[in-house]
Amino acid sequence: MNTYSTDYLKNQIEENIAMLHETTDTASNQTFYKAAAKTVNDILIERSKHFQAQAASKGVKQVNYLSMEFLMGRSLKNSLYNLGLVDQFEKIMKDYDVNLTDLYECEPDAGLGNGGLGRLAACYLDGFATQGYNAYGYSILYEFGIFQQKIVDGWQTELPDNWLPGGRVWLHAKPELAVDVHFGGYIDEFWDNGYHFTSHKNYTTVKAVPYDMYVSGYNSPAVAILRLWKAESPAFDMESFNRGDYTHALSQSMTAEAISKVLYPNDNHTQGKMLRLRQQYFLCAASVADITNRHMREYGTLDNFAEKNTIHINDTHPTLAIPELMRILLDECGYGWDHAWKIVTKTFNYTNHTVMKEALEVWNEDIFKEILPRIYQIVAEINRRFVEEMNQQFAWDTMRIERMAIVSNHQVRMANLCVYTSNKVNGVSKLHSEIIKQNVFHEFYDLYPAKFTNVTNGIAYRRWLLQSNPWLTNLLKSTIGDGFLQDASQLKKFEKYATDKKVHKQLAEAKLSAKKALASYMKKTQGIEMNVNSMFDVQVKRMHEYKRQHLNALNIITDYLYLKENPNADFVPKTYIFGAKAAPGYYMAKQIIKLLCCLAEEIKKDPVISKKLSVVYLENYSVTLSEYIMPASEVSEQISLAGTEASGTGNMKFMLNGAVTLGTMDGANVEICERVGNDNIVIFGMDAEQVETTKEMGYAPIEYYNNNPDIKRAIDFIESGVAGSTFPDIANSLKWNDPYMVLADFDSYRKAQAKISELYQKPDVWYTMAAMNIANAGYFSADRSVKDYATGIWELE
Ligand SMILES: *Cc1c(COP(=O)(O)O)cnc(C)c1O
């Protein structure tokens, strides 16, 4: 597939360096990075054009994946890898005395997402391209992505993520495809010749300009396009300006540009801010305009829109695409309601990502109406018809109808609109998809059982194995060949080597190399020392009470207090590694970060204990950092309260790299367990059903505090002081409320930790487990997930 000669590539790089007014003799790594990136991006643009032309000529159905977040990470290494150009670029750079891996380090992460949800969207672009689907991702070109986290004196501080200076080379502006988006104003309604018309008056216009990012498939001609919308003020308002209204003209442009300024840093939690609603409508209106414009150019009618397009809604954030497509069909194309509704309901599909109350999006009706007057009318009409339909079926059950309504109680409920409208609704793991049917949407499920389905999440496994873990990749190539590079299911062949002593030794060597690489990277970038001869026990993910980093902390504290009293006790040396960003306004999450940092400091002060036990808090957990961490991990902490983590994808990255999962029966852990078998995972705690019954019986955490001396000692310890700080709010929350039932699972977690230590001391057992995890990780590939979407939901060929 590689048709680019080294001479050609070298020539392109040198031209790009010249364009930056430098020469290969004087150029810095930054300049080499930009020149290399531009060279690769030009190749991607060419290939994308070619692929698009092919798709258009065959009239294939297009996938449009709308998501407020795409957590892309870096592009250079991934693109070179997928295009098969790594060796050539290495050689070229060597000629200039430049190290290719140093250039990778020049690239900022494109951090246009918060965590799992945004990373999933990014992994799916990789899957779409590799599987050869004609796919567009749609999102916002945030000028500032997820904040850069600095830990200062144990507290999280947030710095703006100014990624564009280094990230811009990956963006391809398409000003000719810009569209206008309208906000505010009012709706004039009138009748003419027996027809009802509406006219949107006095609105504010924001211009949406697309910038494309490209993701090449691995060993595939397909390229996925991520179309990112930048908000601009429309051609400067000369009218106001000339009228002498200078400040109005300028403030208009500032309001417009604010829309794509910054990503909201909340994960699994909604913030009902007007700017956020504007961002959501901006994404939806621009994307739906783009999709319908393209379809009109191709077919000249929207009658067959749903046959040639599917629009996928990643969580409820892009729900407004539904009424927006209705608006276009009704107001701009003259369709009647029923015909328009038929097209819309065939077009949309929706993925639910959470069942937690605080994350279910609702908008205040008055705000909604003020910002989006026409969209409000359409949503109200959808609701009116829905309620009418329900009244015919359940007139006796007004409570039920109220619960299912789309607009009620002065709120617009995005999830209900999605579920009612969408052709298919899916959860992201088997367990989560069941919970959706039985709990949050069970009334919709009773009515429309065929709508509900499951697609278990998957990851771009090449990024976390082939590109990040050369040591393990080489071992796999030497044992099972290289079929797994293209087809993750072939990892299964490694099962044959699971009990092979020679392979165990090689697995141990590969792990040690990755641990050393992480340790030296952390030393260099954050000044952190790590003992590579200790077990690396890792919990990296967003900081959230439901993910229970504080359960992990309580166990470490219990060990620490035990070692204080028994300094000579037998103890498997361990390093507990944490990495997590907290939403800036999430008080409890920030307290937990401080607690972990204080715990790290307290333990470090004791020279004897710190030989056996240490805690490190890695700053600024991000996609790039995770690429260093995953290969080096030995224990994967997946300890959320059962029923709260929809799937998780971090758990998949860990197992792929041979870490053993220490987890609850939650999200995709359940399916990991099913695949590796009970002997190759350590499960603890209540399952989702037991959580429900325990809650129903009335959960009283204080009883656990009073009856379990370890719990009492650990909580008293954080209340009395850790490295000079006290944490009464965490302690009180645990004792008196404990919404995520940390104390109920504590004892079982301790036993599971003890089991991990025991297993780790038997290398034969441990590396068999590691091998079984690697061999069974293939199912959790994004390639498999997107195929499930394609056949089960989008009806692609
Ligand atoms: C994979 C990933 C996540 C998701 O982790 P979970 O453990 O599934 O919550 C979050 N952030 C980053 C940077 C990731 O790479």
C-alpha cells in the first residue's frame, strides 16, 4: 500500500521546512515536527479525497458520528504507523541527525474531550477508517481543550490548554463549506392560502467554519474525517458599525467567538449553562446543514436521506440534531410533519453513556425557548404528539406519561427525546444495556423493545499495544506471527503460550522494560522517582466518587498503619500509581486528590516503609500519558460501585498490556471476566443486584465504621491528619452518606488485594494470568465495536 518513495518524502519535508523560513541545518525539533506533520497531513488529504470520490461514486451510506468530545491525543505517530511510513521517516530523520521519537514529543495532545466518552469517539474514527466505512465525525474546534492539570502543594490547579500552536498543522480549513447558525430572536407565524408558515425574525447569526482532521485506517485506503466547527462572527456587522454602534458590532463578534472557545471540563455531570446549550446547538445545526447540503448536492432531494445517511448521537449532548433536521425538512424543504418525522426517525440512533441521575441532561424550558425559539416549538410539538399517543394507550396512568414526557415540569429532557425518536438505542456494555432496559428507560423498553440493543465498547488497540508497547509487540510477533496487527481476534493464538515458562520470562522482561521507560519518562517530565522493582498497581481515569479512588486510598492507609506497627512484616513491594483530572468545581474530587498527594508524602517520610510501599500521583493524565502507563501496569484498578460505570475502556487498555484486573462486576469488567475466566481476574464486592437490595434495606455506613476496626482506624487517620492536612469532609461523607458504598465493599476489597499479593509472588501463576488477559483482549477492539454498529444499528453493507 505504501506508494511514497523516501526521496519524495524527503523532498516534501525540506520544502515544508523552507516554507517555515528555515533550513535543515538550523531547524529545531519543533520545526522538523511541523514539517513532518505537514507532509503526513498532505498525504492524508490526498487519500481522503480519493476515498471520498470512490464512496460517492458507489453511493454508499454515510455514517455521521456527532459528539461534543473527541479526545484524539497525538496524530504524528499514529498516522505514520497506520500509513506504514514509520521506518522511512526514521531513516530520513536520522539523515538530519534527528530522532523521530523526539519529534513525537513536540506534538501537543488534541484534548477535545474529558475522558472515556471522548476517547471512545476517537477510537471509533480509527475503527471506521480501518474497516473502510465512509464516516465523518462531527465536533467543535475548541480553542482550549481539557485543561492542563498542575498539582501545587497537593491541590489540583487548572491551566488553559493552548494546543493550537502545535496542533494547527493537522487541521485543514474548508471555508467554502461554512454555514450560518441562528440564535435567539422570535418566530412569526402566519397563514397564507391555507398553509401555515413560520418565519424566524431578529436572530443573531454565528458563522460555523469547518476544519477537518484526518484519521487513516491501518493498512487501508480509507480515511475518516473529523469535521470540527469553529465559531466566527459573520462578516463584520458593518451596518451597526456605520450606524455608529461600534460596541454592539464588536460585542456581537465576541459572543459568536465564545461558542468554540473552551471545552466544558465536566465528566459524567451536567452543567446547565446557556453557553453550553449554545455550543450544543452550534454543533448540531452546523453538522446537520453540512450533511443535508452534501446529500442535496449528490441526490437533489432529501426523500432518500435516511437510506444514504445515519446520524449517530454520542450521549445526549448532540440531541438537538433531531429537531434541527425536522426544522430543515419542515421550514426549508416544505415537507409535511408526518413525512419529515418518518425520515427523522429512520435517520437517528443514540448511545446512552450513563444511568446516573446527575449526568442525565435536562434544560430549563425558558432558557431553551429564549435561545432556540423555533427548535423549542418543534420539540414542544414532538412532545404534544407523543403525549397524545401515550394518552390513547395509558390514559389511566398519568404518572407514567409524565415520567416519559419530553417536556415536563419546566424542563426539556434530552434522553427522552433521543429514546422516543431514535431507531436504535444502545448501551455500551452488556450489563449497562440491561440496566437501561430494566431501570432508567424501562417504560420505553416496554413500549419499544426492538429499539434497545447493546454494543460493548472497544479501543484502538494498535495505539496502546503496537505503537506504545514495542516490547510486548515483539514478543507476540515472535510467538503468534503478525496476523494480530490487522485482526485483534488473532491475539487468541497467544493462549497456547499461556503456561510456557520461557514465555513467562519474556513477559517479565517486556514488563520490566516498559516500567523502566515509564519511570524514566516520569523522572524527566515530572521529577518523580519510581521503584521499578515494586509491583505497579494503577488507577488512572477521571477523578469521581463513583470510581472510588478513595476506596483504593483506604486500603493503602490500612496497609500503611499495619506496616507502622509491623515494620518487618512480609510485604510485596508495591507502588500505587494514580492519575486523574477532577472537574474544577467538584469539591469532593479535589479533596480526594489532595488526600492521595498527602498520603504519598506521609509514606515517603518513612524510610523503612517507603521501601515496600509508595504512592505516586502523576500529573495531567491524558491520552499521551496513558500510552506510557498502560504497558507498564501490572494491576488494573477498576473498582467502581457495581451499576455505575457504563463500560470503561481503560480496563481494556490494561488487559491488552497484560495487567490483571482487580475489579467489581461493573461495566465491561463483567465481559472481561467472562472472557478470561475467573482464574485470571480478581473480582470483589457487591454485584449490581446486591447494590440495589442493600440500598432498599437502608444502607447505614456508620455501622461498618463501628464494626470494622480497619475502617475505623483508616477514617480516623484521615480525620486526624495526613502529612499535616485533615480531611473531615471525606470522612463525614463516608460515615454518614457514602453514596457509592465504599464501606460496604471495603472488606471484600482488602481480601482481593491480599489475593493479588499472593498471586504476584508466584510468577508462574501471575504470568499465566497476564498471558490469558492479552490473549483475550481482541474482542475489545474498536474494529469489532464499529462492525457491531454497522450491522446491528446502521444497516451498512
Ligand atoms: C481510556 C481513557 C479514559 C477512560 O478511562 P476509564 O478507566 O474507562 O474511565 C480516560 N481518559 C483517558 C486519557 C483515556 O485514555
